[in-house]
Amino acid sequence: MALTTEQFTLGTAGTQICAPDNESVSVIVHNDDKRSNYHVYIGNSSVGTATGLELHEGQYVQLTVPAGVALWACGDPAGATASVLRIAND
């Protein structure tokens, strides 16, 4: 079982925060920003403020990313930060 962590400073365009894997992986995404109105949005490669799952400051979500699928994120405004904990069954 492999465990990895990364932190991302996000722009308003999508950034890949979890690369595709041969197996499904468990992922926790946390909006690290303590500033109000700095939000993180997660979704597919076309993620945006209108299409992504919104995480407010300090909020996190745990999800399973299917095999072969990447997870993307963007920030609003640019400069929002997110941490990612990835648990793979490698």
C-alpha cells in the first residue's frame, strides 16, 4: 500500500492533483486556505467554479478515484491551496 501527500497552489484553470492509476485509489482533498472566500473546486479536466465540487476554507472530502481516472482542481481566486493524501493499493 503506497501513501503519498502533496500540496498544490491552484490557479483558476484546472491542475491535475491525482494522476490516473491502474487500480482505484482513495484520496482526501483538503482546502488548506484559512482566508475566507478562497475556495477549491475538484472534478475532471474541465473543472471550474460552475462545474466542480466546492470545498470552502478548511473543508475536506474523501473519495475513491476509479482506475484510469485523474482528479483535477482549481481555485477561486487563484492562489488557493489544497493538500492531497493519496492511498494506493499498489
